[in-house]
Amino acid sequence: MMSEESDTDEELLNLLIVRNRLRKKKRIWVHEINKKRLQFGEYHRLCKELESYEDRFFKYFHMSKASFEELHEKLSTRIFKLDTNWRPAISTKEKLAVCLRYLTTGDSFQSLSFSFRLGGSTVSNIVKEVCKAIWETLQPEYMPAPTEDTWRQSEVGYRQIWNFPNGIGSIDGKHVNIKCPPNSGSNYYCYKNIFSVVLLAIVDPFYKFTTVDIGSYGRHSDSAILKILDFIKNIFTTICYFLQNHCLECLTPYLTC
């Protein structure tokens, strides 16, 4: 009996020694390949060459060089980082290039990390940081909260362009594929037999987004989302005020689907 206990204790001791050795194994701070980013990284080689070819630049980023520069000027202060004693910071233009390339192609973070010679977690953090900066910077300018004047212009547009009186918006949802979040049950499982979140948007007669909601459970239908969203309730409050102050051909506004 004592022999068996001593054998067990010895096995546990050996396991602890192996675990401690594994823990002490040093990790590489920057991989040898990534150390050559400034010489061979996609941004420092290909992107620099594309600046001389407007048509290829547009194919690569899905925007012109002028638009790229304008967007960078607006975002640079939000995504700028100082150099440290450990290493120089990634430039704001390179961050924007990585994010735009992700949004343009839908490539995985791992694929982008190889082509730009950056760490996988670095690419992930860059995309999140730049996307947040894009929304916080451009949303107030290009997608402000709808007002009475917003609905007035939409109604005029639907009536004059589409011969649809009292139409104030077209609304629809889009399921965006995701990996099933842990412990989420069937909340994100939709009728398409995939896990998704819903992008719900209202569009005016000029093909421009009026307002959006992103992130509702995939299992919800469009009508279910409309019932639970506060921003839709606020929209209909504005619509009712709009109707009370304008003589339309009928008293029912339309949100077409």
C-alpha cells in the first residue's frame, strides 16, 4: 500500500516538474519574419507601389487615394500611438490599410497577419480600434439621428422619384454569419441553419442609410426586432410628430420592406 502511494506521489512530482519547465519556456516577443515588416510587409512594399497606380489602388482598397487620405486625416488622432522603449508604434496609415483590407476582402486575421507581417492579435486589435474610430468619427456626420426634416425629405423623394406617396423609408434585415458565442444556447441560431447577428437598416429613397441597428439575435425576425428596439420607438415618435404638422394625402406613413 505504501509502495503504491509513493509511486503516485512520484508521478505527481514529475508532472509538476514538467509543467514548470513548460511555463518557464520563453516566448518570442516578435517573430523573426515579422521583424522584417518594414522591408517586406505588404503595406511597406505593395501599398507603396499602388500609390502610383490609381486604378489598382482603387481595386485594392475599394476607394480612391484621395478618399483614403481624407479618411486617414479624420481618424489619425484617434488611432495614433506613441513609440515606446520596446518598439516603435505602428503608423496610423498602416493601421487604416490593415483595417480597410480586412473590410474589403473578409480575409482572416491570420491571413492578414502573414501578408502584413504583424502578429495575429495585433491585427485583431487594429481592426477593432480602427472600426470603432470610423464609427465614432463618421456616424455623427453621415448617419445622425433622424429628425423631422429627415422624414420630410424622404417622403418627398419617395413621392417624386418612386411615385410612392407617404413613404418615409425602406426597412430590411440581413443575417451576418458568426461563430456561435459560448453559452449562448439557440439565441443566435436562425432559420437559415446558421449562427448569425442581424443588421437591420432603414434606407431613404436616395439609397442612403437613415439609421441602423446591428447585433440583434439571429433567431429574431424583423418584426420581433422592431418590437424590442428603443431606436425604432423613438423613430415612430418623430414620425407621429411629423404627421401632425404636415398635411399628407393620408395619415398613414409607410416603412416598406
